[in-house]
Amino acid sequence: MSVSLRFYMLNVQNYLVNPFFGPNLKNTWEKMAAFNGNILKANNKYYLFYRALSDLTVINGKKLHFSTIGIAEGKNKYNFLNRRQLIIPEQPWEKFGCEDPRVTKIDDKFLIFYTAIGGYPPSADNIKIALAITDNVEHIHERHLVTPFNAKAMALFPKKINNKYTAVLSVNTDSPPAKICLATFDSIEEIWSEQYWKKWYSEIDKHELPFARLTSDQVEVGAVPLETKEGWLIIYSHIQNYYNRGNRIFGIEAALLDKENPLKIISQTKKPLIAPQELYELQGMIPGVIFPSGAIIEDDQLYIYYGVADTSCALSSCSLSELLKMLLQINFGLSPRLSRFKKNPVITPIDGHPWEAKATFNPGAILIENNIYIVYRAMSFDNTSVFGLAVSDDGFNIKERLSEPIYSPRFPFEGKTKPGGNSGCEDARLTRIGNEIYMCYTAYNGSEKPKIAMSSIMISDFINYRWNWSSPIIISNPNIDDKDGVLLPEKVNGKFVFFHRSGGRGIIIDYVDDLEFGAGRTLEGEICINVRENSWDSAKIGISNVPLKTEKGWLVLYHGVSKYDNHYRVGAMLFELKQPTHLIGRSLFPLLEPEMVYEKIGQVHNVVFPCGAVVKDNLLFVYYGGADDVVGIATGNIKDIIDSLLVKIE
């Protein structure tokens, strides 16, 4: 075997003669491809069950490459002979092919789960899981359609857990987002019970193993679960940028599940163990595809069998003890998620208020005397933006919402220049310094570049609804597109500190002597926090909330946009207290991303965009806009978030 260094400094070794198994041109039924092999050791033999793809042939009146399931035998893990077809379609629900077997021996029977194709072209309506049962791998004794819904890649655990048969499967693979889920059965016969599956599917969220890191990714079951001393080891497929076909990255990853409660994830990898890089992985029927289909443990070595380019079978291995050690060292809470308020959205447009009849979104927030004041952007049907106010005393429920705006455009730089065009005051961030509130916002008149404006008001006026705002001043360079302005709530080294996004894709940090901005002075920028290539924040980023002071540093939420799907997500950063230009940590994965209908569908689809966050009763409250239409609330444990930012993953 040759050594290849892949992520985590874990030595993953490729078998020297990869691909070790491929199509046999002498057999018409596997002339095009032999891939996605599943390994099983039984009766002192190694069996390789695999998907075989024929040359073009006519099946049920359709001309296609036809999939059946083959089997080969070997005396070791690498060399397999005596190929033959094991499963050939017989039933209507599999008449267009049988794919990707996963085999478990239990109760002295071989249970072979496979993907059954019941229609052509294949689609979510006709791709389901089937089961073949044999006691000798010579002949199939019975077969059943398992799922009445779209699913693939089911695998049975090799022993009962809590006296139940347990399986892992991929659901909604062809009508994504896909989910990897668990199912438990009192008997083998229950596996193909339609009544069981209908009830199970109605409660699918209870059964999910949340392996996907982003909503733009796809996950699918790989090998049959393996029992280790630390838990059940799951090898699975994780496809990055799944919805952007030209930028998909196929990876093979691992997770560790609790032995007694496999719905509990002990740990999972944060990057692929194996990613396409060898020539045989990059060339073939479908280039760049690698797909885990089998795994076996022998002598502290984990052997991973996987399909390459939908053409042949490859094999890699690594030290099991080193992999388990790595998994146990990974903090599974590395990227904690924010929890949505169940009654979201909490602020929506009101038809009877013309100034907020079209949209209410992107809220700033400030905590004063146990009340949280939510200053949200409101839009009329002529696309003028103003600020409205809602108040909560518990962080969740709105106890008061004013019927008139609290702040409206007053100057030409935010007035409307084009009838019906966007204009006004956008995305307020509120900072308390002494007895005043300073509000930074985006001013836009529809003709000139967006600018950062700032106005202030006394706290006593604000809480008594006396809207004596100071005249706004432009604090950013008028010739540069500038947004997302935020003022730090205290001086650092005798200077005021601003965060903003100026003319580019990153975050600028500015120090200023005073807040007057006289003699034409504007924010110019000193330090830029950049986007990260090949990440969820690869296109642009901008600060979200007024930085929150903690013992470990300034906690900042930010929005990031992916260049692959253009979704707006929310992450976190931690900056040094005495030197806020020094970044301590940054979210590897988002805390919040568009998942709910009110976040995915609106004026701008797939957006979560906070402008305010406060800490109340040791809980972080995040106020955000959903799809540029409504306001939602999400909460999180601030300690968990900060702890995650202190962990370094190379």
C-alpha cells in the first residue's frame, strides 16, 4: 500500500492496485461498470456485493444501462473471483434496476438492502429501498419492497440494540434535502410493513441523524455500521455544494454513535477523510464521484470500500485506534446552532399600516431596563424604508408595537430619487454609550452608492417615545458602497471603534477620535476580515450586531454569503477586548442558516440577516430578518458559542 496524507494528519492509505475491482468486458451485464462494493466476511470467505452496470440494452421498452447486483468471492480483502449476478429485477417496483447493496448477516440470514428503480427515468416517485433475503448467498429466497417513499442506501446494524433490529437509511435523496435516519423494528417482518413506515415517516424529524453541516450539502448512508469499543462507527457520504452541480465536492466522512442510543452522536468529522484526488477517482463514467459502500475492521485497521467515478471499486485504510482517538478529541459542539422561537415570525407586515405593509425585517435590538427594544426595517409598497419599534420584556413575546415609524428619511442622501425605487433608512444597529443611543444605519436614495449614516438620541427620550433624533451625518466615504456599520459600546485605547463593510467583501475596522466626523472626515478602514474561499462565507461577509463584551472577548455575529448558492447564513467571531482588530476565533460552520419557509421564500430568498443581539438571563437573543420579509428570533447558549470560537481546527 502507498501512503497518502489526507485531512487531520490521519494517514489514509490507498491500496496499491486501486481500483482493485472493475467492470468485466466479457460479461454484458457488467460491461460498463462494477462499483459501490459492499464487503462482508462470512463462512471464512470475503464476499463483495456490488452494483453491476450493463452495456446499453432495451428494458421494458427503454434503452438504458441496466443495473443489477453482482457478487464475487475472495480469500482476502483485495482479490475477488467467481463473479455472478445475484439480484436481477423480478418485481414491478424494481423493473428498471437494482443498485447499491448493503448486506448484514443476522439470525443466520443474509439481509441485502438495495435501491430499487421502479420507473424510467428514475425519480423520487420510483426510487425506493428493497430487501432480499437469503441463507446461503447462492439464491434469493424472498424479496420485499421496504419503503413506500423515496429512499436509498439502507443498512442493518449487525446486532440488535436494546432488543430491537436497528437500521440506518437515507431518506428523500432524490427530493432533497436528504436526511440520514434511524429505524428500529420488533421483528424482521416489520421491516417491510407499510403501516410501520407511514407512521415512521410522519415523525421523520425524530429519527434524523443531523450529519449535514450546511443546507446546501447532501448526505447519504455509506457502509453497514461497525461496532467499536467507543461506539458505532458510521462511514457516510457528504457532498458539499450539492445544488451547484459544477462545484460539488464528494467526500467520505465518519461519525461515532452511542452504543446504546445510536440517535446520540458522540462525534463526527468536520472535513472529509477521503476526497477525490487520484486519477481513478477523477476520471470515469461520472468524474469526481467517490461513494463509500462498505467497511470492515481487522487488526486495528479500518478498510473503507468505495465506488470511484461510478465505474469501479477502490479501497483505502487507516488505523482504527487513531481514527477513534481523533473523533473523541473533536468537540462535537464545535459549531453550536441557534434555536428558533417556535412562534416565529414575530413581526410581519400590517396591511393597515402603509409604511410597513410590504415587509418588516432586519431588526436591531437594545436592552434597556429589562426591556428589549426591537428597531426593525419597515418597507412600504413604494419601496421606502423606515424604522418601526416593537418591545418585549421576556425576549420572545412582543408586548407592544408602535403604529407609526420612529425614524424616517429626512435628508437627500436617503430620500427617493426614482419613483418606486428602493430608498430610505435600512438595517439599524443601536449602541448605548453613556446616556445616549447611537444608531448606525444604511442610507440610500436609489441613485448614489449606499452610505453609513449615524444619528443619536437620549435614552430618556427613546424609552418615553419622544423621537428627538439628532440630524443624521454620513460617516462613510460617499464614493464607496458602504454598509453594515456598527459602533463598539466603549472606547478602546481612548478611541471609538467602528466595524463596517466598505466597497469589498470583507469587514473593515476603524478607530476614530470622536463621533463628530467634522471637516469631511469619514471611515477609511484599517483592518479587513476577509471572506474564506470554499466556505459558507466565500462571497461576502458583514457584521450583524453591536459587539457584546464577554470575559473572553468581543462576541460578534456576522452574516456570510456563499458564492456557491448565494444563501445568507450567520456565524460568529471573537475579538480581543483591548485589541479588537485581533481575531481570536471564527465559526467553522454557521450558527443559523435558511431552513424555514419564512427564511427561504420572500423578497430575497434564502436569507437570515440579524442586526441585533442581546444577552438576557444568560441567554443570547438574536433578532434577524427572514428572506427580507419578516422578523424572527433565535437563541443560543453564549458560553457554548464562545467556547466553540476558542477551539482551533487546522
